[in-house]
Amino acid sequence: MSNNLTQKEYTPEELKAAFIKLYGGDESAVRLYSSPARINIIGEHIDYNGGKVFPASINRYLYIAIRKRSDTKILYNDIRFPGSYEFDVNQTFVYDKANDYANYLNGILQQLKERGCAFDCGFEILMASNIPAGGGISSSSALECGFAYAVIDTFGFKLDRVEIAKLGQMSEHNFMNVKCGIMDQFIIATGKKNYAGLLDCNTLEYEYVPLELGDYRFVVMNTNKVRKLADSKYNERRGQCEEALALLQKGGVKIAALCELSPADWNNYSSLVSDPILNKRARHCIAENQRVIDAASVLKAGDLSKLGQLLNASHKSLKEDYEVTGIELDTLAETAQKQEGCLGARMTGAGFGGCAIALVHKDKLDAFIENVQTAYEAAIGYKAGFFVCETGDGVAKLN
Ligand code: GLA
């Protein structure tokens, strides 16, 4: 089976050996944790609009090795990224561009401190991620939530998985200036192998839905166009949704979030949002929310063809109404949709680059990847990355 992964995959055992090589000392005190990537099956750009989303944690992991120290130092190292970062548990943590990935971690520590978690000593960590950075399957949320879980478990703080998701989201808001929703952190903190999570982002109520795909598999297709959410139009889209909501409220519609409207309600009220751009943004959100509800019910009924059609409709809406796809994602998704054995395909995550997913028959995977790769390279000028994913557990302790 072609996989097209170029980077080496690290195992937890290799990480532990590298940890001892780097820091020396007692191996038995090293604790190992894993944190998964995620795909979002459907429900895009509506977690911050009170919508329902349908993501799944997948079997691509970031591994974290951590050990307490006898002093108050904090040391961060990562196998893939150069540089070593040193802090002190007693300091106040603030964003500093020079700290690069350490900002995600310090954002978590600052949140923990603000919640009254007291550190009696420092710690050292080494990380290895098998999740492509900036690739749209949530490498940054895996980092935030995996780190939060490792620290909370090591120090015995009493915070549950939903709180871990909130810590991750707040770190992203406060330190990275990305006003993300809760979806990524939520599924990474609470995900379960063999299930997708149907999450109501208004109430944070969630349900595990068995991801029974029969002869079909989700293929993750990476545009290899790296983007950072902070540099993208993510916050702009969020702002446009807030403007559309304010217009509806001003017109007398009693809602607190766009996704409280059904598609039928939208037909009645859409004229209140007269700006054509804002109108399209709101239309996407309301239609996408309905597609999530439909997707969960067709999956429960085992109707994968219908699920595929919903994926295609979601991509079209993200392309035309929400305008977050771009040539790379459109080429991948639209080429995928035409392949034999593919029931549907769409971008996943924030868009503007990153990854798309396709639901493909297991006997057609090789031909599918080859054909989409050929078309992508011809149109874009460089190769895409592909891998067939399975579900995986949310953040976990490994030893
Ligand atoms: C990013 C954000 C999520 C969500 C998606 C789009 O992944 O982190 O909160 O908004 O984009 O659905």
C-alpha cells in the first residue's frame, strides 16, 4: 500500500531512549504520553458558531516523554525541532516570538497557574511528533492537549478531559492569537478508537458514534501547503460570522449563535444580512450544521453513499460560500471525487492549505492515490502526501 510519507515515524521506545541520551539519569522515572491528530469528517468552521461538528481522533501521534526534576527548571526539547528552551516553574509565562513552539506549552502552564495549580518542582520533556506540522490535522492541538495531559497527570492536578480541551483552546487564543473554536482540542482530549465524536459546540454535550466504514477507508490527502492559522484568514472569517449574527439580532432574530437557525429559518431571515459576503458566510454555517446532523444519522444507518454526498456538498460550500479552500485543496478534493471507488471528499480543518479527506473503497486505494497524485502534481507543481487513517484514542498515558 502506498503511503507517501516522507518523514521518519518515531516510536515511544525510541523517544524514551533519546530522552535518556539527552538528559541522562533514571529511566524508570520517565513517563510517556501520546496525543493524536484528528480529522473532521464534517462540520467545518461552525464550532465557533455554536454548531455541531463530527471529528475523529486518528492513529497519528505526538509522543511526549516527561520527568520531574529536583530543581525548579523546565526544559523543553523536541526531536524534530532544533533548539532547547529553559524556563522556571515560578515565572509568569508570556508569549514571546523567540520561543517558537514553546509558546504553546507556556500558554498551557500559564492557564494551569491561573487555575491555582501549584508546581512543587520543575520538569524536563522531550517530544517527537508524527503529525505533519501546519498540515491541517491539528498538530498544534495535539501539542497543547498532549502536553497539558502529561503535566496534569505527572503533577496530580485534578482536571478532566473537557478542561484539558479548554486549556488548549485558551492557550491558542491567548498566546497564539488564533480565536479557534473548541473542536480540535475537544476531540484530541476525549477521542476514542473506533468512534467519531458528535459534539454540540453550544453546550459541549457529545456523543460517540461508531465509525463503521465497512469496505471504505478515510484517506488523508495533504496539500503540503503549510499554513499557520495565525497568518491565515481564520480570525477574519470568525469576525464576519459575528457581523452576520449581529445583523440578524438587530433585525429581531432571537439567537445567540448562527447555528441556532435551521435552513428553513435562514430562508425567512437571510434578507437581514444584506451584505453579500456576510450572507454567504452565514449560509455556509447554517447549511453545514444541517449536514452534520444528516451525516451522523446516515452513518448510524450505514448509508455511506449518502455520507459521501454530504462530504462533497460540504466542500462546495466551503469553496463557494466560505471561501477557505484554494487551488490546492480544490484540486485534491475535486479530483478525488471523480475517482472510481471514492464516495466523497472534502477539505478538513481550517482550510487555506492543510489537508483534505476522501472516503475510498479499500480495493481502490492504490489507484486512487496514484491518480490523485498525478493530477495534483500536474496542476500544482509539487506532490501531495497521502495516508490511509484509522481512528485512534485521545490523549493517553503509555507506561
Ligand atoms: C481549525 C480550528 C477549529 C475549527 C476548524 C474549522 O481547525 O482550530 O476550531 O474552527 O479550524 O472547522
